[in-house]
Amino acid sequence: GQLGHFLQINGDISGNEGDGKGNLGH
């Protein structure tokens, strides 16, 4: 997700669909 892309604190919410900068984005 876009939030996971820009904010690590939102990684658990949208980082899964982000570029890896979110917690679950990894």
C-alpha cells in the first residue's frame, strides 16, 4: 500500500503491499 511505502509505522497495515519499507513489506 502507499502508506507502507512512505511510512514504516504503517508497514503493518499497508506495507505488505508496499515496496519493502513497511514492517510486513519486507
